[in-house]
Amino acid sequence: MIGNILKYLFYFIFLVLLEVFVVAKFNIHFYVNPHIYLLFIVILPVFTNRHLVLFLGFLLGFIIDQFMGTGGLHAGATLIMAYMRQILLSAFAPREGYGKEDFLTIKQFGLVNFLFYCGFMILIHHFFLFLFELFTFKNFLFTLLRTLLSGLLSLLFITGLHLLFSRKPSK
Amino acid sequence: MQNFADFLRRYSQFILFLFLLGISVFFIYKNNKYQRVLIFNAANETAGQAYSVYASAWEYLNLKKNNRLLADENAALRAQLLADKYKIYNKWMNSDTSYKQVYKYIPAQVINNSVDKANNYVTLNVGRLHGVKPDMGIISPDGVVGVVKSVSDHFSVGISLLHRKLQLSARLRGSEFFGSLQWQGTDESTLILEYIPSYAQVTPGDTIETTTYSSIFPQGIPIGRVKSFEVDADEGYFRIKVKPMAEFRKLNTVYVIDYTLKQEQTILEDEAKKGDPE
């Protein structure tokens, strides 16, 4: 239990640092704006207390906001994503249901299901993030395009990171 | 009472969600108000510290290139200096040389910077203690970078030219026509200059610079070059696409401009406006 908390604390700090000091510095293009810190909410154990998931989503986003100077953009987007997590988890549940494993692994999910689950999480997060950023429905097509293009790259990064994370315990 | 407790238990998740969402939206809204772009509070001072550690590591890696850039700038400045001295020697030797310094330059390092957001900011490693105040201009050796918006003791945050709400008065170098320059929010290499009358002479490659109608920048600081233009037939104005001079992806050493007469100017202007009917 304590080990688990420490593990997730490590992920939390690691992802925040990676996001703020590496990914945010990419500045690839206006339309390609990946974010990886939401992996933390994606990989929380399936049976985590739902209130805790919401709170952690908000807190994670809020800390990112403090670094980016963006008020509550990331907090809002991550919170909405955290709220939708439960629905997505049941939608993409494996046929036998979830096991009691602590770690939400790709193996347990199946790659396709994981990509769908993770992809939808990213789309929800990015869509609300970019919508809040412009704070208007005016450039709606821009927002959709940004969501799609950025989401694809985020999915690539996040899946890669997740594979990296899940390899560690077996060694 | 029992019902109410049931209700709370049933919807507690949703209530928590709404509560936290309310907080987020409040912060987003607060942050979106132009005048209060960033609440540079204690937490951000911490973020600022973290960024400056990061920036100093990054600086170290770029030392060679930055040295070269600074050397180039030094050379350019020295050239100007010699030219000035020559002039003084020939013509102004005996005249009164006690001019008042109108613009002061505070050197600064960019420690955080973005170019891919809808509104972009630069964070500088100088703050109130170095004499930086809100609404001072920021320039790089290449050209205009932005305007300081918030200041803490050791850091300041400026809104960059790549911010949809920053509007600058700008003119074509060598002509008296001026217009209003603004970013549209999608392409980091294009600013839009409007309200230059369609009978002005414009050619691609022309320099766009700051005007005298500004209490932020001295006149004649380059902003960008004309990329292309079109004439708005209905309005009789040019719509000119301008590529900024400053390389926003490579910003490093910049200067904050302190216009020492600013207070005098604004007080006088406010006074003149006082009698106006609203």
C-alpha cells in the first residue's frame, strides 16, 4: 500500500517535471501541442476512489497551470477528463472484467482497447484545454484540428511512456 | 433528512466535480482578463525559480552561440558609437552635451517562452528590484519582442508579440503612414498590419518599425518585414502580412526599455482628457 503510494507519487512528480521542462519546451507548432502529464490519471488503478481521482485530476492540472501561468486551463481540462474516466473505463473494459492488479497495464487491457481508452481520454482533455484557451466557440474548427493533431502525438508519447513505466516492476 | 443524505451520497461525485470545475473556470476567467494577465504570486515566484535553474542549464549548452550573438551586437553598437563620436568631434564639439537620457535599457535573460499557444508569454529574470515596471517594452537585438505585463521582485512576465490582445502602432520605415499591428493567433511567422492607406507605397521586404505614437518603445525599432499585402477594396486600406524580426524560438538576451518620461507624459495626457465629456 505504502509502496504503491510512493510509486504513484514518483510518477506524479516525474510527469509534472517532464511536462514542464521537456514537453512544454518543444514548441512544435500552433496545431501540434502535445501533453503527457495526463498519463497519471490514465494509469491510476481501476478501483481508485472516484473522489480521489477527481481531486488528483484537478490538483495535477492546477500544478501545471502554476508553471504555465494559465490560471485554471489545465485544471479544468484534466478534471473533466478525470470525470469521464469512469465511463470510458467501463466502455472499454476487457471481456472478463478488470483484475485486481494495482497497475493499469496494456497487457491487461489489450493494446487496441488501451489505445481507444487512452485516445478518448486525450481527446477529451485536449478538446477542453484548447477550447478554454481560446475561451470562445468562434474558431471551433481550429480547436478541433488542434485537438486531433496534438492528440495523435500525445497518444504516441503517452503509450511510449506507459510501456516504459510498466516494464520496470518485472525487472 | 434521510432523503437529503441519500441525495448527497448518490451525487457526491458530481457535486465534487462541479465544485472543482467552478474553481477552474474562476481561475480561467480571472486569467483571461487582459489587465490581470498573470497573478504573479508566491507560487509563481517558485515556478520562476525553477525556470531560472532550467534556463541556466540551457544557457550553458548554448554559450558558444550566445557569445557569438552578443559579440555581433557589440560590434554593431561599437560601430554606431564611433560614428557618433566622429559627428560630435566635427560639429557638436562646443555645443551643450548635457542631454537627458530618455530611454534606459535593462538587460535581461529570457527564462521561459512559448510560441505555440493562442496567447504567448515570455518570462524574464529581472523584476521590480531591477527597476522593471508593467508596460515597459521588451526588445531583442533583432527587434520588438513584447510588453511587460506583470512584475514580481525577481521576475517579470511579458506578453509577446504573439499574443492576440497585444496591439502596437507601427509604420513603414521611411514613410509617415502608420497602422495597427496585431497577431491573429495561428501562424507564428505572420503578424497583420492594418489601416495603412492604400495609396502608400509598399513593397515586400520593407521594414516595419515602431512609431512615435507610443509611450512604450522609442521610435524606429524594427518589428518585422513585409511578407505580402492585399488591398481591402471597401475600406481603402492595406492588409499587410508582416514577418516578425525577433526570432521567438531562439530568444535569449533581451532588453527591457524604461521610458523615463513616461509618468510625465501620461499624467499630462490624463490631465488634458479630464475636461472631456464622457
